[in-house]
Amino acid sequence: MRKCIAFCPDRTHTRRWVPCTKRATHGSAVCEMHADSLAGIVFGLGVLVSQAIAKTTAFGSHESPDEQDFAEPEDAPSNGKSKNTTRRPGTLIQ
């Protein structure tokens, strides 16, 4: 069995890291403690990413900006027909 490849903070020096002294678990390069720590970090990053995605899609649709319906320009005719066929990006139709 190999030694764990992770590093731990040195107990005597605050700025020094030393190799982990534990044995790696079977089929892994790290010990059980470092495997659990790494899993916790990966899960935590997954939560952060899903929260960021939820924030960006909370007020809009899942369509790209090119596919979304945009409001007509303020100078559009009141009869509902636009003289200008291009839409101004920036404000979504509610």
C-alpha cells in the first residue's frame, strides 16, 4: 500500500505543509480523511455552481438572448405594427 499523496499543515509551523503520514486507501492515492475532504469540496463547488445557474436563470427563460422576445422600441406605432423590423435587445416583454 502506498502513502497518501496529500499534504497537511505542520503542527509546529503555521506556514509549512508536510506530507500526510497515513496510508492511501485501496485503489486510491489518498487516505480516507483526505478522500472525504476532497468529496466535500467537490460537492460544495457543485452547490455553488447550481446556485449561480439558478440566479442567472431565475428571471429569464432558458433560451439564449438571441431567442428571447424583446420589447418594441419606445417609438413604435401604437397600432401594434412596427415600422422597424429590428428589435432592440435589453428589455424583455413581460
